[in-house]
Amino acid sequence: MFKLKKMTYLVDKENTQKEEDNMADICSCCGRKIPFFDAEFEYIKIKDETYKVCTECNRKMNACSSGDISVEEVISAATHEKLADYLRNFKSKAQIDNEVNSIMVTSGYNFEGYRIIKYCDYISAETVFGMGMFKSLLASISSVVGAESEAFNNKIKEAKARAVYEIRKNALELGANAIIGIDIDFSMIAGEMVVIIASGTAVVIEKI
Ligand SMILES: [Zn+2]
């Protein structure tokens, strides 16, 4: 009986080893085998294809996206071509923010010292926030005082900034570098949600 048990154990061990070999994938970035026990590997989806990268490469990619190391330090000769392209074109959040915030914005229809060379499109962006805790406060608007009204104003301010960020991003995607006639509207849906809509015309301007 004991002998049989021992044999079962041996067979199991063999199967486990085989499973490990089957599940061990190749890292699409460094080309090394990803160990079975590597828990921090990552799947990177580019269009319809998924690439599996090992912990080390995953860490490098994160360091790259936060600007700590260059793309060249992440890509190796073994890096999958599409993954390499993706990494080369990858922009960090800070880079994107920089580009988005460089979009000039005015509620007027021109910028001093610049001329409009192209009108791209009329664009808009909206943000929504739930009334939640403010709902009861607004029922009797006169009771919205002090810290409470400050919290509400901050929430509006934050949502407004987000709407402006989004509309700038839309302008950037159109190849524009400025927005004229920007307007911000508020509306409330069924007393539950506040919608903030930023709209304007995306244009390309150049210095005179
Ligand atoms: Zn790797």
C-alpha cells in the first residue's frame, strides 16, 4: 500500500513538471522563458494580439512609462516587432499631459499675436458627477454654507477642469493647437447628476 502511494507521488511530480514546461511562455520583450512561478508577468494587448512579458520587463516598462529609463533600455534584439513599435510610440502620462496642456484656450475668438490658419471642427467634452451627499444640501439651497458649499464648489471646479482637459485632448487629436470660443455649460439630470459640458472650436494658430 505504501509503495503504491509513493509511486503515485512520483507520477504526479512528473506531470507537474510537464505542466510547468507547457505553461512556461517566452517573454515577448527579452525572449527569455517566463518561469512558472513568475507571478508578476503582464499581458500587454496591442490591437488584437496579446504579448506576455516577464516581471523584469514589466518593471522596466513601468520605469520607462514614468520616464526613469529610456525605451532603448527596454527593447532588446528579442523584442517582438509590434511590441517594440508600441514601446517606441508610447507616451507617458506626463508627456501626454504636457501636450494637452499646451493647447491654448480662449472664450474669445482670437489670440493676441497669433493668427488662425485653420478651423478644424466644433468639439465638446463632458464630465459627470453624482450629486450624492450634495443632494440633500441643495434641497434647501440656503443651508449650503461654509465647508459644505466649499466642498461642492471644489467638486464643480474639479469637474470643470476635467472637462477642459478632455476638450483639449480632443483638439490635440484633431491636430489643432488651440480652442476658440470655449464655453462651459452645466446641467443637472433628475437632480441626481451634474453634467459639465465644455465646447468650442478647435483651430490651428501660428505666431504673426
Ligand atoms: Zn522579459
